[in-house]
Amino acid sequence: MLRDELVTRWAGFYDLLLADAAATVTAVQLAGDGDETAPVMSGTAAELMAAGEAAGAGTSPWAVIAPIRPEIQVVDVDRCADRVLQPLLDAADTVGASLAHLTESGTPNSVHLGVTLPSRAARREFTRRVSEIRAWAGETQTTVDLRSRLDGLRLPGSAPLKPGGGVCWPTDTDGRRITAIAAYRRLAEALNQPHVDAGEPLPSPAPMVWDDVDDTDAGELAVVSPRAYRAPTRMTREQFKTLTVSPRRGRRSHAALAGAWVLWRLGVRSWRAAARYYAIYPCFEKWRERDAHARSRGRNLEPGWVSWCQRHWQDIARRARAYRPETASLHEPKIAEALAEVNQWDDPDLVAAAVAVIRHRFSDGYGLTRPVGVRDLASWLGFSEETARRRLQGLAERGLLAVVKPHNRETAPHEATVWTLTTPAAAYRSSVSHDVTSPGGMSLTLHPCWVVLGQTARLVYTQLSPTPAPAATLSAQTGLPTGTRHHGLLRVLRTLCDQGLASRSGQGRATRWLLGPGGLDDAPATAAGRAARERVQSRVILDRDVWHARGRDVASRAVHRRARAKAMQRSRARRASTAQCVNQLALVHPANRAAARRDNTRGRSSQRWGVRLARSRGLPTREPPTLAGG
């Protein structure tokens, strides 16, 4: 039995702090050198502490653990008080909470923080803010723990329960130790304020996750994918900490660089998707300050002005897309072998599809087994999804691609069909050479000019040279029949002449063909091809926004956004068609428009002459019938 005459300095404080000061609890102490504890004796908290102080000459050799009042919400901070204590105090002050209890828990850099909350709404808000601070600091629920009302708390004056720890002692907000009387007055003042029962702690909100970004508006068509279309990625605490760190001067560029790479790894791709994060997260403070300074001087009103934040993101995106891992060289022999076979195929359209797949998917150094979607190929080459599906099927039939994992919309709705790159059989070789084995040849194959003119025109263009050549020679090199002005090689050559990409010399059997005066970038079809490819890319992005939308509300907004964008595309197409009717020579090179006018006039006059000849001979003509009067 404990002697009644033993009294502790903490007696009055325990009476006010504990849920039941007269309840019987057990004192424990460390057993040996480990973390195990052993019971010592039982009694009330005040009796146990008095006996401990008497046995230890004023310092108790054991710890007393007991439940505290339900009005007090306790946050147990373990080994991270230097980073999270002040934000926790600020959060408590924001919700109107009163500081009731603050002690050193004994472990270095650890505290017990107790507050009283004025309302249930304040309790919910404080719980949410504690979870945000925990995520910001990169801690776990073990190191920043909202304690339950049923959990026992180690009382002030208790000995440590971990090797190397110190005595549990109350402190002020600056970390200075205070007396038992000062701790009692602080607790009494907090309990005199309006407060509610803390009860069981509310469940912590889910860690911050990367949600889909709705960055497309109805007035502008996005041609750069706002995000990487893949399974949703959860933001880790370390990534959130990187974005929310407030760097000191001299380290702000490093913090912005680290934050931008976090966004890229989480799937952000376009500036319109990244802009909102540059506007709110502290790591980008340097570039926001520069933008504010530029706007204050009116530089944002200058034509072509680009913000510092946008420039920074575009630089990061450019570096990320150009990055190739060290293992990229291991796949080069296999890719070169496949391109050598593709170079001798007789189908220019399949050659272009093969080059697009290899360049955009298999040449990035991330392996030869990669997902390739139908819409990927459509956006690379600027044609419809149905055409892209036929092209992929053709590549599979010729043995360039082999299916490893087919798309399954039930089990993996966010993943496209996975293909592996193989070497096609030699049976598809021909006498045609496409010049796709070099980087320059691959770039030429994917030029936007061929979206309008076709890949057959590209094949003929690659065979032209500054030296004049007859049509028979070009026919043998391309595998096309010579034809006439309406089909075959001669039709393609006339199209290239209209674009300034080919020139004709001589007449009759002395006709020769050679490279034209213009370049691919100067051809009128290039602008039209680039616009057509952008229309396909914007349509693909809208479709993928709908498919990858998470949640009914996000999906509904994506569907309406796609409908508005497609209506805008149709309106633009009608206006472009009207403009083309006004100017029928819009896609003809300026140097050849006079000849084109003569050809068009000659064709119309020949047509009128044919109609007059048919009438004179009593032959039927393609004209509306004349109703005979009755």
C-alpha cells in the first residue's frame, strides 16, 4: 500500500487533466536494455507519482499512463516537432482552439500537444489540417498521431519508456520548461473556454492524389495532350513535400526544378495543365515574382510575350521529351534491322506507319515491348482512327509488330494494346527504296506536307534530283505506272509541280522531271497538312479525356466539352470550304498559278465544246431534262 502522507507536485494538475483522477492505474518502467516495459505497482496516478518521486529523490523512476479528459484533443508528435509543431499551433489558432496541454514526451524532438475545440466543425477542420500538415512534412500517422480519447497518455513527471529518453515535462510554445502550477493555470484557462467533447478522432482524409486536370475550354482546341493517359497515379508524401516547400533565396531555382519534375512524373504534359500548379505551390515562387514584375511594367501587353512560368515549364517538357536512358543504345541494332526491311517495302503508306511507330514509340530507349494505340498512330500521321486501325493491322500482318497483351476494356481500360517490335520477313522486299534508315529520311517521311499530298507523292519526291530524268526512269524507281495526267506517276508529278516541289523541262518525248525550286516547308500543302494533323490530335485528346475521366461529373464535363469542340471544328471546316471555293488556287505554288489557270480554262472550254458537239449530233448530254409543254 502507498503511504497517504506522500504528495506530488502534480496532484492538482492530475485532478484537472485526467478523465478520472481516482481511477486505479499501473506504473510501468523499462525492463532491461530493450523497449519492453514491466509493471511496478498500482494505485491512483497521484499516488504512483508521489511514490516514484520519493523513491527517486524527486524524479520518478517509472512512468504513469492514464486516460485524459475527453474534451482535450491530443496530437502525439514523434521526432519531428521542429517541423510540425508550429504549423500545428497555427492550425489550432485558425480553428479557434485553445492550448490546454504541451509537454516534452521524453523522446528527442517529440511533444504531446493537447487543445480544446469550440465546436464540432472546428474539430473536423482541425483534423483535416493535421492530415495536411502530416502530408506536407512527409510524415506518417505514427509520427503525427491524433490520439483517441481511450488512449492512455504518459503524464508529466513520468520516466522515459525508450532508451535514451528524458522525463516528460510541460513546456511553453517556445520550448521552455514551465512549473506544474503554470501548466495547471494553462489547462484551467483552456477548459473555461467553450469547448466540445473531442470524442473519437475523425478518420484522416485520404492522402493527396493526382486527379485528372480539366484544362480544355470550348473556345480553343488543345493539340498538346494535357496529361499522360495512363492509370491514375497517386501523389506520394515526398512529392507533395517537394511542391509545398518554401525555399530560401539562393535555392529557389532548385526548388522550382524539383517541383516541375514532380509534375512531369505525375503525368502533367501541357502548360495549360501545369499553369494552375505554378500559380499556387510555393516551390515556383521565383517565377511568379518575375511574372508579377513583368506585368507591373506592362510587358505582358507586348505581342508574343510568354510568362516566366510558362518558359520554365516548356524547357522542362522539352528536356523530358528529348531524354533517352542509357539503355537506348542496346535497342539500336534491332531497330536498324527492322528499318532495313521496311525500307524496301512496296507500300508507301505502310512504310510511313512503320516509321511513325518506330520513331515515336520504340526509339525512346524504354524497350521494344510498348503500348501503341490506334489513336496514337492517327495523331502521328493525321488520318482517321479507322485508317490507323488498318495500318496497324497491316504492320502486324507483315510481321513488324506482334501482340504481347491485347487491350481489355474490362480489366485494363487505361492501357492500349502492347506490341513488340520484330523483324519482318524478307518476302515483302521490292526494288523500291524509301530512304527511311537515316534520321533525315524518317523526318522527311513524317513531314506534314504528305498528310495532304499522300505518301505516294513522298516516294516520288525522294526519287527526284537536280538532274533531269524521264518519266520511265522514275517509274522504274518508284514501281508506279507512267499513267497520264489523271492517274499514275504523271498525276503525282503534276501535283508536285503545283506545290513547287518538282519542275518539268521539255515537251513530248523530251519531257524531263527534276526537283522544284521550293522546299517542303514552303509548299502550300504543308500548312494544310499541319492544320489537318492538329485537328486529328485535338479530336484524339477530346476522346481520351472522355475515356479516362474519373467520376461521373468529370466524364459529363468531358462529353460536353467534346461536343462543343466538334461543333466548332465543323464550323471552321465550313468556313474553310467557302474560302477555298472563292480561291481555287490556294494550294498551288505561286510560280505555277498562271499555268493552272490556263489548264482550268482549257478544261472548261473543252467541256463546253463537247456539249455543243453532242447537241449537234443529237446525243444525250448531262443536263437537266426539259419538260415538254402540253
